[in-house]
Amino acid sequence: MTGGTEEFFPFIRECVDSLVDNGLLQRADLGIIDHGMTEAQLRTFASQATTIVRPTYAELGMDVPQKLQRAPSINLVARSNLPALFPGYEIYLWFDADAWAQTAEFFDVYVDAAARTGFAVAKDDGCGYRMSSVERRWWIGNYIHGFGLIDGVRGGILNTAINIGVVAIHRDAPHWARYRQRHQATIDRTGKINLDQHACHATLVLDHYPVEYVPAIHNWQPILSMPHWDKNRGVFREPCASSRVLSIVHLAGRNKREVQRVPTTDGQFIETAITYPAIKQLRSSAPAYDAALPPRSGDRG
């Protein structure tokens, strides 16, 4: 499941293209939450999306003040209501539109983990991950604002953050209801709608709902740690000794299309954006990555 606005359409399109190129729409149905895309934009998904929905805030069962009911924010509420919007599935895998799939490996990792525990997500604990002072103030400050000083310290400082841009939840998991309750409480307390990630994290670490944490390579955020480009295999890898191939690259944060100075695995640098089209262009001059080939150290894990 993914979604977005008219302005965010290029990312949604690229996200879906990456899933198609990795063969994942042959294994799962695609659901899209439309926040106001044009008819022409929606038609580009006609042969790929099983279901496209355009929910209203009133349909999502949460009390969101009128001043917060902006179209770009509806995913923040809809994400905890996926079984109602897309009924009939056992596992719901949410995939932010500003993320793209480099390999298909993540799919079974999330689905199997959610089947075992009800909930699967990656921590912000990849090698080299480091929040900026602004990001840290946002995470911890809003945790305290949303849950009070004691729980804010317990959740925001003593437990590693998560990123729910990619998350898998079993349809029968108790997390859905508690996640919504926590999110509603933060809206009521702070007047902010964008603390859904804090609400989800609190469900896991303060309420101790079961979870399986998947490796960060399955939701890698370059804003926290720039990956290394393997020119020989045409893939991004972790920037550390294990050097595992990243399965998902998530362009969280601003400046998503900005050209970056990216280290390479042979000790050099390249200048490139980290979007899916930019990487496809890079790959055109590198041998295709084939997961069936004998892996070099770090290809699996």
C-alpha cells in the first residue's frame, strides 16, 4: 500500500516502477491511497493497482480538527486504517512513496515477520546512522510533548527510533487499535497530526506490543547514513564492513532529488541523486545485480 498527492505523484510513480521491476506485483496486490491526484496520473496505475481509494477524514474514524485536515496529511491517519480501506488481506505492507525497492528481498522479510509477531518494522540503527541535532530535537521534543516528560524520556531517549515508512502488520494484530488510540491522544494533546510515528513507537516500546525488528537494510535512510555505491554490481550497500546490499532506499527528509556526493566501494566518489530513475541510469553502465549469483561478502543478511 502506498499513496500521495498530485505533487507527490512522481515519487509514487517511481516507487511503483521499482516494485514492478523487482517482480513484486506478481506476488502481491497494490493498493493506492489517492490524496488528490489527477485523473491522468491515476490512469498510469490502471494496469497495476488492484484498488485505489480516496478516503475522507470522516471515514477514518479519528477526531481530527478541521484545521489539520489537509490532503497531504491523510496518509498519517489512513496508515492505521488499512484493513478497513483494503479489506480481505492477511498482511498489510505499507510502503512510503518516497521509498524505492532495490531488491525484492525485503518482501519476504517483512511478511514473514508480521506473520510471526503481528508487526514488523526497521529501527533507525543502521551502520553509521546519526540523527542531526534538528532531527533529534524533533524526535525527542515531540515525544515529550506528546506523552509527557517520563514517557517522553523512556520512549524518545531510552529506546531507538523507528521509521514506519515501511511497515508490515497482520490483519488480526492488536496493534491497529492501540496505534490509533495513541495517535488520537497525541493529536488531542499537541494539536499536531504528524506524530503518528511517535504513536506507533509508543505502542511498541511503552505498551510492549509484540514486534519483530527487521534489519535497517530493508528501510535504509540516506539522510541518516549515506550508502556506498558498488560500481561493479550496480547496487547500494551498507557503508560498513558487512557491506550488505540494501533492499529498500527511503528518501526520508527534504531535498529528495538533490544531487549527493556518494562514496563508492572502491574508495572514490560519484555525484548523483539517489532517486530510482537516477540509479537506473547509473546501473546502465554497470553489470546487472543478480541475487542468484554467488554473493560477495555482505550480499545477504
